[in-house]
Amino acid sequence: MAANTNSADGRRSSLDDDGSAPSHAGDLDAANDGAHRFTEHDPALIAAHDHAVLAAALDPIITIDAYGVIRSASDSVYRVFGWAPDELVGRDVNMLMPEPHRSAHEGYLVKHRRTGETNILGRTREFEAVRKCGDRFPIELSVSRVDVPGSDAPFFVGIIKDISERKRLEGELRLIQTLAVAIGAATSVAGAFVETIQIIADATGWDYGELWTANEADDSLALAACWGRPGHDYRQFSEAGQRCRFVRGVGLPGRAWAEQRAVWFGDLSRLSDTEFCRLEEAREACLNAAAAVPVRADNETIGVLVFFVRRARREDRRMLDLVRSAIAPLGPLILRKQVEEALAEHRLRLEETVEHRTHELMKSRERLRLVDRMASIGTLAAGLGHDMNNVLLPVRARLNALRVEHDRGALSEMAHAHIEAVRKSVSYLQQLADGLHYLAMNPDQDADERGSTDLVEWRDSVGSLLSKAVPKHVRVVWKFEPALPRVGVPAHGLTQAVLNLVVNAGEAIPGPPARKRKQGLVRIVAERATDDAGRGIVRIAVSDNGIGMTEDVKRCVFEMFYTTKARSMGTGLGLPLVHKVVDRAGGSIRVESEPGVGSTFTMTFPAVEPDGPASVCDGESKIALTMRDGRAAMLVRDLCESAGRAVVDVGNGPGDARVWIVDPNAVDARTAQSWRVRSPGGRLIVFVRPGQEHMDVWNSLDAHVIINNGEVDAVRALVAEALRADFPEATAR
């Protein structure tokens, strides 16, 4: 049965039991209507209702009167501030503010009562607040004015949102980006050490940091660099550290060195003098907690970063993982320092010898110095990209290894997120390194690196990076046709090309107030097509709604060093690099633009069908890998996979793989001989260290020997040569 009720405007309405159709529960409607009338006239029930609303609020809600006195607070203030609501009611709201806002708040209220002026009402702003324990933290604050009937003075309602986590994540991303750029741009190794410590300390909130490096002479750790936050005196603590030497397992640095993992001491006062030899100096400097993170290179711990803070601190594994990932480039930098010191000593001895030469050798000496200077200039111009690659490639290899560990379940999702963030920063540095490398190399002599890319997988992996490569007022939109074929361009080359186009497109869109449109937009569109000969192609277009280009600019955009930006903002290498990537892939690029409307760059790449050479992953193209040296294995794996090869780690036998890359220290020669008998057409590649070139047993197996001399470009060329010997079709792709 249904019963009708009168609505607030006098019309009649009816509801079902579930509220979506005519109702037969007239008694329930009547009861609800009665409860509504009761609520309007029962102050106790009204107060209970208001209290329940405040208790259910996720973010703290605080009301104050015109004099700043807290009149009510939601239960969530305890979670955010540490104060119970009853502890706040009746107290001045400035107790939740840090200085200088705490002292100035009364003046703001006096001015508002006198003039009615304020710049905080009706908007959301970021401030700092203070917890009960004294910690400062960032918040978003929204304040509204409430005029109560019958009251001369208004009330104010503040809604507070704790944004500590968001700020922390933003800080972590900035740390990885800043550290990668600082290490790459450091003019001296010592300066890079200090800057590394300072950047990490600033980002993680630590007050003092040290870098301890391994001394091969006595197998101990010595203090190489330190930094302390201004405003505190750490001189005695650092001087005591310079007198210390730590062996494996002794002291905080020695323990991290021996265990090859991060070590955390949340309260130094609980340690003994034997566990921490500078305990007295730490008390004088008010240092109460410490963490040590090993610095690794060549699969070994070659140094330890130690950080201290002035208050006891619980272990933060997420922060340790962040630091460990961020300092990955530091290990190779320390090794380079040792080489530079040896080279400097050698040069010193050489100069002393030359000074004692006779007058007849002076001219030769001057010529040699001139040649050395010219060679340095040439090395700087042609080899800067190469040197950056020597640093970045091991980082990429280690990131690949960590990704494998994550896939095996050995790493947490948070650690994987940090690794992926580092990977994005490394990709950006790789773009700069490749740009310099392409500028310096000879196209007629360079070993062409081929590969193909699955566009959907590529978009999923780099989409976030490209979306963040534009200013905040610009949005990146993707539109990919379904079932796109692979394109005949390596993934890293496609990333370099599209990233340059996206960055240029974002910079071509003016920001407010110069931009009259509501939204800056960059579109990335991919679609399949056919060329004039009927061959399959894929078009990838990057368009923007920016300022556009004139005909004169369009004619010059692909010229080396041509740029319309200020020289401090652009080098003129971006679009020539895009053209180079497209040309190397056998494609083409065109630009369409209209001033005031926008620009579109369209790249055309050859399509690679699924049954083509690039997609063959059976035993005929698979590469088996048996290596003991983890770093060398990661290097070879990265080189092979970047060339589009499938790599499988195996034990003493490669199975059905046609190519077997082995370390002679990991595989017995007799095992290789047996495999050669079973696979006479297979290819055996032996990866050796310098000094192991002459190996009669291996040479008798018709093995291709690669000497790992530490030069990444040289090893890459040798691997590419060995792969072409087994995949001749790769050179034609």
C-alpha cells in the first residue's frame, strides 16, 4: 500500500521502500517527517547531530570566534595535531601556528574586526602548522566566515588538510632529479661529494653528513667529505672523524661496509663507545640518530654515506631506499677519483722529469703540451656524450636488475616506484648524452644500432614522463589506434624524438595571462597507413595549440644549432636530433604550422610486422648468458636488449639458443667443447678481462672473444659486431 506525503513546497510525493518508486511505507514517511520537526525544536538533538558531523570529518574542522578563541574542533584534529578536541576548545588558535605567524595572528584579527579586510577567506592556501609534539608540517587551509543570527561578531570555520605526504613525495622526486644533474655537472670530484651530501641532507631532513671511502692500502674506510647544516657547530665531530679509520664490521660505517646494506641507529645514546667511537663528540654536537648507506660500484661497496640528525628518529626504510637509489651514480664517480689521483701523480712525475731535460728537448716538450691541449679540446667536444654514457649505462643496467628483482617479488612496490622515478631521470640524462654523441660521431663509421618498438608498451612506459615534460598549464593527450604494428625504431630513439617534440610543444604554449585559451594542449597521435609503394607505415604526430611558426622559422627548424629561444634556454640540438632518429630508422618527418594556431610535427616510420625479423624470439635468435661477474652480465644484457634481442640466463648449457655468451671463469672449457659438438652452427662469444686474450682451448672452439676493457662504446661495438655475425638480417632492417 502506498501513502502520500506533502513535500516542503506543498506538492505531494510518494516513495517506495528503497526510495526509487512509489512507497507503501506511509508510517515510515510520517515518522521521518516527525523526526524532522523534532530536530528543528530540540537543541540537544541538534547539538548531537552537529557533534556527529564533526566526529565523522576526515580532515580537521576548527571553529573560532572573532578573537581567535577555538569554539569547537572535530575528532580528526587528534590524528593530525595530536591534541584532543577538548584540549583545544577555549584556547587561542595561534597555538597551532609556528612563528612568526603565531605572534602576528592577533594583529590580523584586530585589523579584520576594525576594517573587515582579509585575504584568507574564501580561498585555499598553504601554510605551516605545529603539532602537539612541536613538529612543523605543511597544511592546506580553507577559511569561511559564518554570521550567526543574533550575534554581533562572526565566527570562522577552518578546514585543514595535512599535505605532508604529498610534499614528501614531491621532495623525493626533486632529490633524484637534482642529484643526477648535480653529479653530472660537477666540476670537481671533491665538490661533487660535498654537494651530494648537502642535497640528500636537505631533501631528507638530516643535519650532518659524511662520505667514507675505501682505502685499498690498508682495507679501511677514511673520511673523504663532510657537510653540516649552517647554524650548528660540527667542527669537533668532523675533526674526530678525520682521525678515525674503520675496518669491516667496526663502527657505523664499517658495519654498513661489511653487511653491504643500510644500517640505522635511531638513538645514539644507547650505543657504547666501542659501537660508536665518537659518542662524546656526537653528544656535544647534539646528534642523536644516524643512518649509513653503502655506495657501490663494480658490484662492490667502495664507500659509505653516513647521515646524522639532532633528534631521535625512527627507522624510515622508504627514505633509505630513496637514498640508495639516488646515490647510484656516486660509486663510479669515486672510482674515477682514484684514477684521476693516479693520473695526477703520474703527470707530476712527468713534469718533474721534463723540467730536467736539456734545452734540445724543450721544443719537443712544448709540442707535446700543445698536442695534449688540442687532444683535450677534441676529447671534450667529441667524447662528452661518451663519458656520460659510461656513467649512465651501468645505472640503467642496475635499474634493469632491480626491475627483475621486483618482478620476482624481492622488492616492495614503494621501492619499485622509486626505481621507476630514477629511471625517468636517467632517461632524461640519456637524451642529453645521446644528443652530444650524435653530434660528435661520424655517420659513415658509426655502427648503426637497430631495433623495433611496440608502441602500446612504449606509451605505457614513458607516458608519465612525457606528460610531466610540459608546464603545469599544459595537458598531454594520447590517441593511439588499436592494434598498431611495431615500428622500426629503437624505443630509446623514439623516446628521445617524441620527448624533444613534446618539450618544444609545451614551451610554445604561453602561460597565463598571455594565453587567452582556457587550456594548453599537446596531442600525441599514432595511426597506421601505407606509403606510395603500398608498404605499411605508422605516423606519429605531436601537435600543440601554441604560438605557431612563420615560414622562415619552418624552413630552418631542423638546422643544427638553429633556435628561436635565448641561448641560455636552448641549444638548437633538439630538432636536429629528432631528424637524426627518424632518418636512421628509414622514416621521414614534416612540420605544419600556422602563427597563432599551433604546430604539428609528423614522423613516419616503417611498420615491422609480427612475423618480421624484429619479433623473432625463438631459439634461432635467443641469446643465452652465463656470466659470474654481475656488473658485466648486466652490461651485456642491457646492450643486447637495447638491440632488440631476447636474453636468457642459463647455467652450464644454452639449451636451444643459437648464441651463447660465456665467462670462461663460470663455464668449464670441456662443457663448451661438448656444446660445440652438439651445435656446430652455434655462435660462442667469450667475454674476458684484459690479460685473458690468449686462451688456446677457447680459440679452438671458433669463439668470438670480447675483451671487457671498461670502455662502454668499445664493448657495445664488439657486441654489435658479434650479433651481426649471427643475425645478418639485422643489418638490413
